[in-house]
Amino acid sequence: MLRDDDSADRRALKLGRIANALIERVDRLEESRGSAWSMFQAAVALEQEVTTRTAQLEQALADLSQRNRELAVARASAEEANRSKTRFLRAASHDLLQPLSAARLFLDALAGTDLDDGQQEIAARLTGAFESVEQLMHAVLDIARLDSQRIEFNRKPVAMDRMFMRLADEFGPTAEAKGLRLRFAPTSAVVDSDPVFLRRIAQNLISNAIKYTPRGGVLVGMRPRGSLAWLEVWDTGPGIPAIDRNRIFGEFQRLNSDPGAVGMGLGLSIVRRACAKLGHPLKLDSEPMRGTVFRAGLPLTAEADPMGFCVWPGHSGTLQGRLAMVIENDVGMRCGYEMILQGQLGMIARLSGGTDEALATMGDDPPDVILADYNLDDGDTGIAAINALREAAGQPIPAVMVTARRDPTIARACADIGVPLLEKPVRPADLRTMLEQLLS
């Protein structure tokens, strides 16, 4: 502070100090004001950035929501297309397999007549062509079913000895024609699986083994290991190189080890899909120039096979003179059944197109066996026909159901009334075996 008694010099010194202090204070105030202004400007800029980013985020969320709606529409369209494809394949399979099945019956009836060498060769070539078409249709239908997300399986106890018997009848002539030994090891194993797809697995593995084995043989058997019984198919073929062991399970994949082998390369793809869907582990072991073994692990069950009758070749029942009631709405199929049943098996065939006609035809003389198609006219079914004939006869007449539809509900309905199921196209050898089993 200035005092009255301060000298002029002292007053000047104090005033200088006060001025400097004021200047410093002003400078600090200016600095403070500048910092606050900068912070204000930064806050405004940040607010603008936040606004911009928020708008961008809202636009991105709107775009994402739109994409999700488009994806939902696309998924619904794809699911509807898949359902339409499944419905189409079911309808087409029945309409296509019906004449194909009739043609197979006619060809087998023709092969049983006296033909010269040229005619026999033509019949054999026609049979081979029909078998190729049949295999392709079965493969396409199987893959379509296995790729469906809504596939249902009809799992139940399956006696493997009974399945081996049918497979021996089916593949024995093919192996013999190629000069191969085909053996099935006897087994008492009863496994839990879908019998239709399990048979398809075994068929594809055995067919593949025969196809790619130039000499030697094929052995099929069951090997119990803990809670599983492994279905094993051994061959003496050239083996599968390690580099190809994953590739062969793809569609339309074939090895070049046997250029003469005929096939579409779909069999092992079906095996892989079916095993994966059914939860059956699948293994492959192969040794170059020594052979290959495919293994499918099947869960053992203590329950009995509901269709557990089993008659091995050489112990079958006679069909000569037995009466068969055929219930089939297709005229060509009825004619084909008649030619096979009467011309080749020596049975007596009564033909009808539905339940009412079958009841009228039967009268008071029940047949020994019923052969019924599932899909009849005007909503009639083979199930209804079999039940009606059994009720009218007052006895459980043995019966066989034939269908082109691969529907688990049909399989369950047949199992409920104790009727085995045959798929179209019907192989006369399978039909004979089934009838012998039922009438033995």
C-alpha cells in the first residue's frame, strides 16, 4: 500500500509492483477465459459429432432392421419352397413309381417265359435300365428327405438276421454274376433304428462294395462292442486312398479305380446323411490293394422286433395254391401282380380296386394273404381295406402293405396292425420272400 510518508522512489517502486500484479491477474483472467472458450468450442463440436454419429447409428439400425425383415421374408420363402419341393417329390414319387413298379413286374414276368438269346439280352438290358432309374429316384428322394429339417424317423427294434436275409436275396445274384462271394455272418443282434433307412444304409454299403470289388468277395456282419453293434461291410477291393476318404461321401463322387463300375456317386452321401440324422457313428478303414471296411454303429436293444419272423432261404413256406387278395387301384399294377403271383409263384390271385370290392370278392372265403397298396381311390387306404377284411373274416389274415410314399406315419400305422411294408417299385424276389415268411 502507498503511504503518505513514502518517498517518491518508494512510491514509484510500489506502483510498479501493483501494476505488474494487475497485469498478471489480467493475463490469468485472459488465459482462463481462453481455456473456457476452447472448452466451449470443443463441447459444441463434440455435440455436433455425437448428433452426427447418432444419426448414422439410427440409419444403420434402420438398415439392419430392413435387412432382417428381408432375411425373414427370404427365409420364409425358402422354407415354403422347401415344403413345396417336398410335397412335389412325394406326389411325383407316387405317380412315377407306380408305372415303374408295374413295368418291373411285367419285365420279371417276361423273363420267366421262354425267350431266345436275343430276347433275353433285350429283357436283361431293359431290366438294367429300369434298375438304374429306380436307384436314381430312390437316391433323389432319400437325399430330399434327409435334407429336410422336419424329417421324422420310425425308430423301432430291428432284427438284423431278418434284414440280412432280404439283403442276401437282393444282392446274391449281382455278386454271383460278377464272380464274387457274398457272405452274411449269422447274428442275433436286435438294434434300435429306422428299418427303412437302416436297410438303405446297408444296401448302399453292400452295393458299393460289390461295385468296386473286381475279385474276391464281400462279407457283411455285426460286431457287438458295448452298447453298440457295428454293422460291418468288408470287401477285397483295391482300397480307398487316404486323400479320397472324405471326398467319397460327397454327392456324385466316384473313384477311378474301376472304370467299368456303374453308379451315380450318391450312395455314400446317403449313408453319411442317414447315419448323421439317426445318430449312428460311421467309420471307414482301408488298406491299399487289400480292401475296405465300412462300419455303422447301431444301438443294441433288448426289445423284440415287432416283425420278428425270420425264415432263411431253404426253410421258407410254400406258396403253391395259396389264395392272395390283391387290393390295388392301378390296372397295370393289378395285371403285373396277377402275372407274378399266378404265373411265377403258383398262387391264386383275386384282384380288387378298393375296400368295398375286396369285401364283395372275398365273400365267405377269406384269402390266405392280403397284398394291398396304401393309396387307393376316393380317400380309401390299404390300412382300411386290411382292417375291413380281417373284421369280416373274423381272423387276423396275414397282409403286406405296398406304397410309394416314404412317410413315417404309414410305417407306424402298418406296425400298429402288424403288417410289413414294401416300397415301390416292388421287387418280385422281395415279394416272394415276404409272402413265404408270412405263410410259413
